[in-house]
Amino acid sequence: GAGVSQSPSNKVTEKGKDVELRCDPISGHTALYWYRQSLGQGLEFLIYFQGNSAPDKSGLPSDRFSAERTGGSVSTLTIQRTQQEDSAVYLCASSLWLLAGETYEQYFGPGTRLTVT
Amino acid sequence: GQQVMQIPQYQHVQEGEDFTTYCNSSTTLSNIQWYKQRPGGHPVFLIQLVKSGEVKKQKRLTFQFGEAKKNSSLHITATQTTDVGTYFCAGGDNFNKFYFGSGTKLNVKP
């Protein structure tokens, strides 16, 4: 079946502009995660969704970052007034999340490479 | 805040040699997951450990979760060139939030 998809695959934007990144999770996956990966670095947790709600937004780097998920499916990560330090690969992952305390493997999308000039 | 440290950052081995990467958490974890990321690719799930002291094997890969659920290791026996990539651990807390280690980049010389 189809995996996690993200769009766009690449985004070059000017400093100060807003960008919107999209994630289409695997159908039926109730959990959705956003991570940021700078070149050669590990993954930095940004936010996760359980259904449409985001229990933990503590990973968002600043108030310029926001995310939403509608219909328990597609999610968008919005970065306002982009800065050069926002340049990174933004990865989305989804997983099953059926029971409290149960965790499942995360399926990652190919990522969106964001370059802020 | 919670942190997961991973060492070494890089490892260069000759094909056939063994490889180990270690993860340590500042707090007790609910579970730990391991991922492999090939150059230019995205992380791919390898395994999840949940129980204290758990050991799981996948062919040449052996995964361990410490008794205190604060550390974990991945050991590869007799590395092959196909093992090249970056290996990440991800510690999960009780709220399904994951803290990724910085990764160990493995290079295997044929």
C-alpha cells in the first residue's frame, strides 16, 4: 500500500516568507509525528498528533511554527517569517496508536528539504 | 529535559568486523526503537524493545535494552557493505513522544 507522502519534496524560500509543508500519513494511522533533521544531525522532535489533537507542542522551536491535522489524516506544518536557521529536512512519520501505552513503529515520509535564502 | 545520547558519532570498520552503537537516556524509558537511515534516505524502522533486559536478534543484528530501561545497544556481527548508513535509537516516554539519539554513522570498507 501507499506509504507516507510529503510535499513539496524541496522548497526554497526567501527569508521572511511563510511556508506550508504537507504530510499525508498512511491510511488508518492515528499517530502522526513531525521531526526536523539538520544536515548530518539527528532528528529533533517538533510535535505529534493523536488523531486531530496535539497533546505535546513543546518541541516547536518558536511561535513561528504551528501545525494542524484535520480529519485525522493530512497534517500541515506552517513556518511563518522563515529564518535561515529553519533550513533543514522536515520529516513526517505516522504510526498505529490503538491503546494507551502501546507504541508502534513509525513509518517515515521522504521529507521536505527546506532552504531559506 | 529528557535526552538520549548516542555514541560513537562515527564508526569506520573493515568488512567482516563487528560494530556496536550505544544509547543512554537521562531518564527511564517506556520503550526504545532503532532506525537505519541510508545516505539520502529517510529513517526505516528496525525494531522496538519494551521489556527490561530484553534482547532481540535479527540475523546479524542484536539489540539489547538495559535492565533499568535507560540504555540500549545495537550490535552488528560481521559487517557487510550493505550495513552502511546511520543508525538512530529513539527513546519513547509514557506519552508516545520519542527522543532520537544523534545517530552513529557506519562506514564499511570492502
